[in-house]
Amino acid sequence: MGEDRQVADMNFMTVAEVAALMRVSKMTVYRLVHNNELPAVRVGRSFRVPRQAVHDYLSDSYHGTA
């Protein structure tokens, strides 16, 4: 039951929404998903990416300047 609640609380984004947020092409997002760098759920023929996963990916990839 607890796991069902966690999934219900998740917010998913389409590949196009992720691409717009990251300011990259949809193909770049597909590459990240297929290379297991960005987790996603397949729904029919499309993918949905958890919003938190996108924010985590961007936070982990951030490189500040000196």
C-alpha cells in the first residue's frame, strides 16, 4: 500500500516537456533515457519521466564556475 501511495504522488513529464525544461532536443532526452541516465516509464509507445528525476539529474550535472 505504501508503494502505491508513492507512485500516486509522483508527477510525470512527457519527453517534450523535459526537452523544453532542459532546453535540449527531444532526441537528447531519448538518448538520456535509453542510456539509463534519466529514469523513465514507458506508457504505450511513449515515455514519461518523473519530474523529480529531471531535477535530480540537473542538480547532479551542475558544474559551478570558479
